[in-house]
Amino acid sequence: MQNNSNILHQTSVDEKIFIIRGIQVMIDRDLAELYQVETRALNQAVKRNIDSFPSDFMFELTNEEKSELITKCDKLQKLKYYPSKIKVFTEQGVYMLATVLKSKIAREVNISIMRTFTRLKNQAVPYFDIIKRLEKLETEDTKTKELLRNVVQVINSMQELQDEAEQTTQKIGFVKE
């Protein structure tokens, strides 16, 4: 475990979590690196256990999503010419990966990843809670009132965008036939 702990300290799990389709996910390549297996081996394990990975646990990026991800994150430039579709895993998919890989390293890394997902969730304050608090603020200063109104509008817009993304995004994944 000592060796694995050093790897996780050197490679921040936070930097490997992306938001795609309004969901926190990790890409197959990063997970393979953390689990100390080849990406090919990780994807083969998934393929052998496809029933364990419904579309809300894992999905493949569209070409547009892949391009956007590569554009936003310089460290992923190598994936630009990656011949296979990039698979991404939600929190539940990451957990399922550890059960499929069945190695001591996978279990240890998985604990760290789960703690990171939990910490990120706990840091996020629901939008409606922020809005309620802001609306309760009373002030006589017209500039402050206008600023608070603008902040509430921005937060509402962010929530609407997230809700729309979750509703209109077609889920892509493997379907059991």
C-alpha cells in the first residue's frame, strides 16, 4: 500500500475527474493509470463483464465530447489520435471497475477515488440553497440589490443549463441484447 499511496499523492485524483453531460466522470486511460493496468486490459475487463456497466455507470464519448475534452485539458492531447472510443466511468462505474479488476491495488485506489467523489459532493452546495440565502439578504443599497439580483440570475441560468443537459443528452453505453 505504501507504493500506491505515493502514486496517489503524486497524481491528484481531483484532476482526473471531469464533468461531461452534467455528470462527474473519469476516463478509462486515467483509471488504468491509477489501477496500474494497461488501458487495453481495463477495457477488456469491462467488455468481459459488460452486464456490470449499464449506461449510467459507463458511456463512450462522442467525437464532439472528445474534441471538447481535449481542447479544455492540455494533458489529454495524446488522446486526439486515440483510435478507440474513449470510455468514461461515473462514480458507480469506478466502483464497479474495482470489483471487476479484483486486485489489491484496484481496491486501494478505489477507496481513494471514492473519498474524492464524496469530498467533491460535500463541497457542492445546491443552487437552490444559495438562491434562498441570497434572496433573504436585505439591503438598502441599490447597487448591492442589483448585484444580488444578477447573482441569482446567473445561478438560475447555471441550474437551467445543467438540468437541460441532463434531460436532453442522449445516453450512450452498452446495451444488453
